[in-house]
Amino acid sequence: MALVLLVLSVALWRGSQEGARLAAHQADAASNPAQANAAVYRDQLAELDREFVMGNLNYEELKAARDELSQRLLDDVGVVPESSKAQTTPATPVVWHKPWLAIGLLVFLVPVLSMLMYSVLGQPAALDPMALKQGVNASDEVTPEKLTEMATALTRRLQDEPNSMEGWVMLGRVQRARGRFEESAEALGKALRLSRDDNLSIERAEVLAQNKGGSFAGEPWAIIQRVLSADPHHLNALFLAGSASYAEMNFRSALRFWERAREVVPADSPDAPELDRAIAEARDKLGLPAIPPSASSKATTVASSISGRVTLVKELQGLVAPTDTVFVYATPVSGSRMPVAIVRTTADKLPLDFVLDDSTAMNPSAKLSSMSEVTVRVRISKSGQAMAQAGDFGVSLSPVKLGSKGLNLMVRDTLQTTP
């Protein structure tokens, strides 16, 4: 309101000044019509001269136009009756001779009239924070009747728009809020047929479990496992897998899923405190010592890593070039020899302090954190090939438990196992 009043006041002040100047000019013209007519006459003569110079008029036409203009001027400056003067005198505009008085009235009347008008047409109760809070809470209250109306309206809409994925999702959530879990799962299933979404699949798995009284056996677990197979760090799947395991009294499995989730949840995430509490409860059920919430993420990361140092004996230093490739990697103790974590560098970096963890994984679906123990290997290759070649130097150590640190891997000869 203050800004509007400022703009209006400036406009009123300027308008008063412009009006005063315009009134003065009109007064001059009314008091001395001869001078006014002479000015018009000079302008018209100048216009005729321009037309002649541009070739639009010849000399005879210019002379005739000048004579006619002179005659009109003589007629205009003749004696004019008083009645004619009264009729032709231009009206004087309304001018505020005291603009400050007008501005004062404006500043006073606008706020007063605005408040009076608001008291009649507005909602003064909205100025009361308590009344506003009560009004919002009352209007936002979701009753069973409202949920039923929403479900009915969505069902009718989806009859006309059966390919609306968002409509099916909304219907599924409304039916879930009503406790109609079977209808909710059906609606979410139709949404998934229109658009595959892992988060929506996890939501449907939870609804299916609710429909079975909290049991995840069968399709709910199958959905969770399918999502985790495609993305081992899918947060919603890890959360639900932990909750399902906990409900089945499988606290070790619940702890494993929740600790994997804690690895990727930022410390400032709103999910972090609740996840820390869940991990603490699972550890308590297993009789494990509690971990401070602030340290749980760090502890989980350390427990899922292996660190140590790689050195080269003096006898081999002359046989290894600075540009030779050095591989430090971990493989499963038995079965596949495919690395689950690997670090690559060159021999000029030796001795090398290394850390193997999930950030060094070759395959997102097979990470170091999924192992309980591994074989740690070092290979120095002149060819730089991933496959071992004749003449490569190296060493291996097995088994190594996750969380091990301070390993000392000294390369003494061609590939062999450290005792």
C-alpha cells in the first residue's frame, strides 16, 4: 500500500505541475489570439516552402497557396465578437493549486477505505494465527467419507481415461488409505503395466504384504528380490527388505539390508535418524554392541572395505619398469575369479597404500560389501592386460575378512600365495 501511495502521489504532483503549464499556455493563447494565429501561419508557410523544394508544388501553385493563406490570416486577426470569443476559448483543465493537500487526502483515505472495504468483503479472522490454523486443519482433515468420494471420482475418471498411469497410482493410494489393500494392489498393478517403476513396484509389494496380514512370503519378497537384483542399492527396496526380514524375526538379514541402505543415505537425510534407530534395534536383538548414530555410517563403510600397503622387494626393482601396470584387486575366495573391487596404477607409485571398497567395484551388482571374506591379489604387468601373462610378478593373500586393514602385500617373485 505504501508503494502504491508513493506512485500515486508522484503522479498527482507531476500532473499538477503539467496542468499548470498547460493552463498557462492556453491562457496566453486566449488573451492574444493574433500571436497564436501568426504562429500557425508561419508553420503553414514553412510547410508550403518544403513542398515546393521537394517538387510537389510548382511556382504558380506555391504563389496561389501563399495568397490564400495570407487572406485567411487577415480574416482571423479581424475584430471578433465577444460571444465568439466565449465559444472558442478552450476550457481550462482542472489543476490542483495545492497538491500537498490532495496527496494528504490520498494517503489518509486509501488505507482507511481499504480497511473498511476489507472488513466488509474480506475475512478478518484470517489475521488471527490461531483461527487460521484451526481453519486449515479443519479444511484439510481427510475423513472416510472424503476418501470414498475421491475413490468414486477416480474410478469414474479412469473409465474414460484407462491409460492414465497417474490416475491408477492415485486410486491405489486412496484405496490403501481406506484399507482396501486388494483394490489398491490391483490399481497399482494397472499403473505398472503402463509404466515400469521400481519405486512403484516396492510400494505394491508393501500393499500385498498388508493384504496378507504383514506377511511378505511369496510375491512381495519376489518383487523385492527382483528390484535388488537390478539395483543392489535401491533405497526403498533395501528399507522394505530390512522391514520384511525384521518382521520375520530374521534380525541378521534385516541388519544387513539396513546397513547397505545406510551406506548410501546422506548424513543430513531425514531418513538417516530413523534408519540409525532401526539398525540399533537389529543389533540389540542380535546382542551386538550399539553404534552411536553419528558413527554408524562411517563404521558401516569401514566394515565394508579392505586396506593395506603394496611393496616391492629390492631384488625385483631393477626388473620392474616405472610404467609397468599394477593391479590390486579382490576376488571371491572360491568360485569366480572375477574381481569384486580393483585399483589400477603404475609401478612408479610403489610402495602403494590402497583401499578396496564398493567405490572400486567393477560390477554394480557384485560389490565387495556383499562378501564376508575375499582373496586379495596384486599383479604387476608389463603388457597392461587384464588377463595374467607369463612373466607377471605378483602375490595373493587369502582369506581376508571385510574390514581388514594394515595388510602388508610384498611382491617377491612371480605370482604366488603369501603364507
